[in-house]
Amino acid sequence: MFALSLWTAAFAISAVFLGVPTSDPFLLLGWLWMATIAWNSHLPWRSHLAFVRDWAPVLLILLVYNISRGYADGLSAPHAIELVRADQWLFGWLLGGDVPTVWLQRHLWQPGSVQWWEVAVSLIYFSHFLAVPAAAVMLWVRSRQRWKRYMWRWIVLTLAGLATYFAYPAAPPWWAAQPQHGSLIAPVERISTNGWEALGLHSAGNALNAMQVEASNPVAAMPSLHTAYALLVIAFFLPTVQRRWWPLLLAYPLAMAFTLVYTAEHYVIDILAGWTYVGVTFIVVGRVERWTRSRDEGEAEQGRPAMPAAPVRQQ
């Protein structure tokens, strides 16, 4: 318990003074690895080194994702007007022709001040970078079999999103609102990190701002992997949770959807696409798992020696 308390204090101090680990998978997984060591500090080191062995392929995939997605915006002009029209078609009749991002910021955002809900919004936005890997590490500690099932869904979802960024580069609302891009919608601001100022975590906010400017792909709006990851975590654990807790758990992807639309990071159509990707991923991976399990059971059945026939009694 002392080791885990020490890790918690070190992580909190690092977040306050250095910022939260977001875009660097080495740093994030390093912190999570230290958490597993602190949690099971009584185990020998060969058990802790198993983390490096099991997570090395995952780290490689995350690095490829982080590096390659930055090239998507240079291949072709980003799509924007189709997304604007999609949101206008869905909600324009209700919002006077506005897209939801414009309507929300017009009614909730006040330039120069931070509202209490923007603190919650910033925390929810940041949770995207931690929820999926933290859940994966927890599964790795408790059940390697469930960890593998979870990781396959995470990897397939991530690669499907990455492929779409290359095939259909799409710009978010904050991009479409800029004059140099034609002011396709009314002015909106990218405000996903505003809440950190109210908490006094200036370094955390600055780190996220720098990541958004330098490391993010400005045309990775379709689908929204932020909201897809939020639903992935909940959908994987939902069957094992009592139904009375389902509304509370499902509130997380809904809160993430509100956060992304309000802060001008995504359109609603991006959110719907992200949820669709999660559904398709679970269906495809689930079928592959059932096929693999059926094949293995069949091979085991064929390789099992036949039971000898019972001797016939002489009357």
C-alpha cells in the first residue's frame, strides 16, 4: 500500500509541474507500468518484466499510429463542408440553422471566464488519454485472457480509425470556423483545456495545448476516436456489471460526446461514426474469437484419443 501511495503522489506532482502524459506512449505506459509494480511490489522482477514483453507490440502499434496519422493532412484537401451540412441536417431545424457546436458555445461559453462546467469538460476530455490504457493495465494485472480480448478490440478500432483518416481526412469545427478556411460555420473556439486554469494546473493545460498544436492531426475528425474509446471501455465491461449501474456507466461516453461537440473538437456526425466503429469492431472481433475458439475445440476433439470399448461380458 505504501508503494502505491508513493506512486500516486509522484504522478500527481508530475502532472502539476510537468503536465499530464498524453501524446507520448512511452511516458504514459511507463507510468502505468510503475503502477503495476507498486500494486504488486511483493512479486519478483521477472513478473514485472512480463509487462515489457506483453506490451512491446502494443507500444509499437501506438507509435506507428502517432507518427503516421500526422501525414494524413498532407495527402489531400480536408473534408469539412459535408460534416457541416450533416450536422445542419440533423439539428439545424431545431437550432435555427446552427450546428450544435455553434449553438452550445453561443449559450454556454463566456470569453475571458471559466465556467464550472468547463472544469468537468477539461477533465472528461483528458480522460480520453488515460481511460483505455488504464483499463487495459487493470485487465493485464487481473486476467491476461480478458486483456487479450480487450486489446484486440482496442487495436482494431484504432487501426480502423487511422485508415479512415487517410481515406477521408476531415476537419473539426474549430478548423472550419477559421477565416483562412472559408469560415464555413460561425466563429467558435477550441476550449477543451480551459478548465485547467480554474484548477490552477497551468502546466497540465499548457502540455495539452502544446500536444494539440504539435502532435495532433488537424484532420482526424471522422470518426471521433475520443468518443469511440469512451464507448469501447464501457461496452467491454458492461456485460459484467449489474444493470442498475448501466445508466451511470453509459453517462461517460455521453459526457464525452457533449465535451467534444461543445469544445469544437468534433461534430455530432463524428460522434455517431465513432460509436458505429465501436459496434462494428465488437461484431467483427467477436466473430473471429468465436471462430477461433470453435476451430481450436474441433482440433482438440480430433486429437483426443478414442475411448476404448467396454469389454463384453460373457453370459
